[in-house]
Amino acid sequence: MHISEGVLTAPVLIAGALLAGGGVAIGLAKMRPKDVPEVAVLSSAFFVASLIHIPVGPVSSHLVLIGITGLLLGWMAFPSILVGLTLQAILFQYGGLTTLGVNTFNMAFPALVCHMLFAPMVKSRLPRKVWLGGFLAGALSIILGGILIALSLAASNEGFVEVGTLIAASNLPIAIAEGILTGFCVSFISKVKPELLGMKR
């Protein structure tokens, strides 16, 4: 779900940087000292998951865990994902430094949306509802991320519309896999560490 350097136009890069910068600023303002370990762990999980690529037709996709990152962190998903993307860009040349803002927004904004939509569900005392909330968050975060990538490419060049559509479509199998994984992860967390989901023991 990374957009490489040299693809997007300057206006799209600037818009992405401003939007991501605003999200990171809000996330940092909401972050307390006790939140730092949780943010760091989820940055690490995002970093590792993104390294596992799965071929889907002519392109490849990968798990990103932005659904569970959003559920657990809310606005703090912005700085968490930014750290992971920065390390990937520096160490492995995934994406790039100039596209860091766009890539951060394309992943962190869906995470935030899923937090707002499904955080109440995962706080439920009903195990099935908790799993379903996790599944929907994991799946929708990938779908929204794919759509934002397609829109970023289309806004830069009309010739990228077909490529963007292919990328968005290729994320559908990953969305299902991520949804299932997130559902089980959230169910497990609700049993062993419910306070991470905002639940009381």
C-alpha cells in the first residue's frame, strides 16, 4: 500500500503532507507518557506486517494491521504509522520520504475512521460482537486505504486511473484476511487485556 517516489504531483504530495501533519499533531497532543509503549508496539507490528508481501494477480499486497492500530490508538494511529513508514522508507526504500505524508494519511485516516465506527462494538460484552467489530475494522481499513491510494494516483494523472483501480481491487482478498486476523486479535485482547479496548475488567 505504498506509493513510490516520482509518481505523484506536487499538489498531491503537499496536500498529503499537510493532512498527515495535522493528524500527527493531534495524535501527539492526545498521547500521554503511558501511551508510548502501546504506540511503539503497534508501530513495530505495522512495520513487520508490511514486510510480508502476498502476490495477488499482477500486483502484490500485504497485511498492514491498520484496523487494529486504529481500534487501539484512535488519533495516535497517525504518529504510530508515520514511524513505521519512515523506518520502511529509510531501511528498505518502501514508498519514499517525499511520499511519506500521502502514504501516512492513506493508512492512518482509514484507521481513525474504523476507530470511530467500530470501537463501541469491540467494547461489547458479547464475544461475537467483539469479533465482528474487529473483522469490520480490519477489512474496511484495507478497503478505504486502497480507495485513497487510487484517488491519490488519479488526482496526479488520469493515466493512473486504471492502475489505481487495479490496486484497489487487489486489496479485497487482503481485506478479508486482515478482517479475520483483526477479529481474532481483538477477541483475544478483550479477554486478556480488555482495558486496551477501553473496557473494564
